[in-house]
Amino acid sequence: MQNLRVLHKSSLGYIMHCPCCNGFYLGYGVIGLKMTKEEILSFTHELERRLNQWKGRIDPLEKSFFFSTPTEEAKIILCYKEMDQWYQMLANGLLLLEVEQVMEDDEHI
């Protein structure tokens, strides 16, 4: 974990990537999670799906959305506004990771 790369950091949270274990560390409020790349991609797609499905149809501050975590016993409960914040954080972090990987691949050509 010494080589953690910060992919996104704001007053709301962070997303970091460990190239050694290829794990992702997410922090938001009082929540901290470690996810695989597949888990983080799946979570990001699920956030996007629900944001599109419920846009303008629900109170943005009502805690209405339940999400599973890699730990079966723990669930995340978010309101629409928090889902959007998580989504923006994850989308930005994953985009930066993708750009870095493309630049790395170009260096090897």
C-alpha cells in the first residue's frame, strides 16, 4: 500500500488505487471501502443507472437507495444527492486511471 495513487480527492471523499494489489480504496463521509476493479466498475454503473432512472422523481435528500458492499453484512444507504456525488467521484477517478494507463501504454510503443 505504499504506492497508492490518488485518483480523486475532494472535501467529500477520495478514490485511490494501489498498483501492487490493483485494489481501489474509496472514502466518502464516514464510509471506507476496498474494492476490486470489477466491483468499482459495477458500482459506478449501478449508480449511473439509478441516477438516470430516478432523476427528478424523488426528493434528492431522502435516504432511499440501498447498495451492497464487498462485505455482505454492510450496506450503504444514500440519498439521490449522495449517489450523484459518489458517481462523480468514481467517474472522475476511473477516467484519470484510464488516461494514465493509455499514457503508460504509449510509452511502451
